[in-house]
Amino acid sequence: VYGIYDAKVMGNKIILRRSQGTLCFSKKIATKLLRKLANSSSIGNMKVALQLVTIGVKIKTKTERLGKRKQIEKQFLMHGLAAETCEALAKWCNLKIERELNWKKSLRLRPGYPIWPNLSEQKKIFILLHPHKIGVSLTENYQMAPEYSTSAIVLNVS
């Protein structure tokens, strides 16, 4: 699932219009990045996209079954394939957003990474995108279930 929003850069925040919340980035790293984005857009106004993808729950069940059968090599390979498939789906969604918005280049940032360390920001993405429609939920520790799921904000950097 994905959504496209009008946004404005203010300080170390990207404020989404027509929504209830703001998305806060790490001050240390993001201030320069966000300032650059604001300077490249008209008076800090821009479009941003939020995306969330999953490859579902069946792959985790199969991976666990391999572990219980002590087929560790196959389990390891299945895990790697699942993680790479999820990343490929995220890249595909990112490209779809680029095409829809006529962006030449974009940057995909994910909660929990150094530039956006506050994993609780997942809540805002969930409120806006309603990923329960594709079977994704959020744990009390802000981890997504099923395991092979990823969310991001996509920014135009062309």
C-alpha cells in the first residue's frame, strides 16, 4: 500500500498536510537533508509518499518448519530469499511512486534506521496507510508482523 501527501519541511520535521501527525527525523542527520529538500522545492512545499509492503506470513511458517526439521541450510537460504523478495517489492513500489509523480530520483527512508531512529513513528504510517488491508499489524514494540514487511517515506531528490 502507498499514499501520496502534500508536505512542508519545518525544522527537523516533515509535516504532512491533511493528516493528524508529523514525521520526525533524527535532528543530527536529517536537518541538512531536509534543508536541501526544502531548498529544492518551492518554499518548502513538496510531495512525499509513504509505502508499506509485505510478502505475507506463509514464508515465515515455511522457514520455521525448516528449522524444526533441522534443515538449517535451507532455512537460512529461505530467510535470505524472503528478505530479498521483500526488499525487491519495496523497490518496485518505490519505482511505481516515482513514475506516478514523474520523479527522476527518489530517496526511501525507513523507521528504525539511523536517519529515522524512532521506530514508534511506525504508528503514524499505520494510521495513514491502513496496512491491515494487506494483513500487516504493529506489535507493542512497533515491529511489523508478518516479519517480512517494510515501510518507508519516499522523498523526491531529483
